[in-house]
Amino acid sequence: MKKIGIIFAMNEELLELKKYLEIIKKYNIFDLIFYEARIGKIYIVLVQSGVGKVNAARCTQILIDNIKVNYIFNIGVAGGVHELLNVGDIVIGEKLVQHDFDITAFNHEKGYIPSIGVYVNSDEYLVRVAQGVASNIDNITTFRGVIASGDIFCTDYMMGKKINNKFNALCVEMEGASIAQVCYLSHIPFLVLRSISDTPNNNNVITYEQFLEDSSKKIAHFMFKILCELK
């Protein structure tokens, strides 16, 4: 019996996926609330980590240690930093990078983490499943590539452009790469999925609030279709 952990930064994102599932159990571990559901022969465990890399990493390790999950997904919204991306597009994170990790003073390139490298690769099987699901859903546009994470809400156009140029990143958010790092170190297959809710155009707060709900609905629908394939 496989267990799949799904981590959300925000409650708005979690609530949209809950609408597709029948919750059979709810419990608390270290002040995090876990919701358990079942589809076929798989158990799905949903949890809100809170915003930021530390919260996300902590939540990931709790999932691994206490619930013994086989796969971990991190889904939610992100800001697009590639010119081809539009609000509502979905990014399948083939690679994750922490754009704010900087030990260049020790002659390492920006984003390099000792014993990790610059990028952490998502699980190839999960990427294939996601791509297959994407090809069978009408009215969504998907991209595969790099997702960049950092402890900053990127509102500056030039900062977004710099992240895009440096890491070839499609979008930026605040959790995915830290979840990837914990999964990599714990040998747990993972995948990060993001729906674009805004772009760094110096008007992010307005755009983000306006499209958060719609983007959360899109990524929840996409995730549910993936869960149905995994069962």
C-alpha cells in the first residue's frame, strides 16, 4: 500500500485539492495538521507546511519520518519569470534550485549546496506521469524545466529576469527546492508542480491576489488526475 505525501504552502492551495477527495482521517503531528484520503490502493496525505524554505523542509522530514511516504509532491502557485509563461500555465519542475543560496565567497557558483550541487532532479517516473496527464487535459499549457526557490516574494522584474538568466528558471516560489533537498537526502522520489499566479511586473500583489484562487484550482485538478494515474 503506497502512501503519497502532498505538501502545500498555503491553506488556499490545500482546500482546492480536498474538494476532490474524501478525507478519512485527520491528525496532528508537531502542530501540523494532516488529512488522509484514499484512492484505490494508495493513501494520500495532505499537509500545509507554511510559507518558506525552513517550514517546507521541516514538514517534509516530518512526513518522511512519521508517515513513511513513498512519494512526495509539492504543489501550489508560483511567479513566472520566463517570457513565454502566462497566468494559469503549469510548470512541471524537472529540476529545483535555491536561487538565494550563496557561497560564492568560497569559489562555488551561485546556488551550489555542498553534497547537493546546484540543481536537484525530480523523479523521472513522476515527471513522465505528469507529462502524460498534461497531454490528456484540454485547455492547459504546461512547461517542463527549472523551478527556483528562495525566501523572498519576488516582485521586482529585474530580479526575476536575473533568476531566469542565471538558472534558466521558468518560475520562482518559496518552498520547492528545500523539499527537493530533503527528499534527495532521504532517498524519497518527489515532484514539484506549480501553477503560475503572477509575474514580476512590479504589480505582483494585485495580480497574485486576483489569480491565486484560479491557479490553485488548476493545479489541484492536475494533481488529482496524476493521483488517479498512480493508483
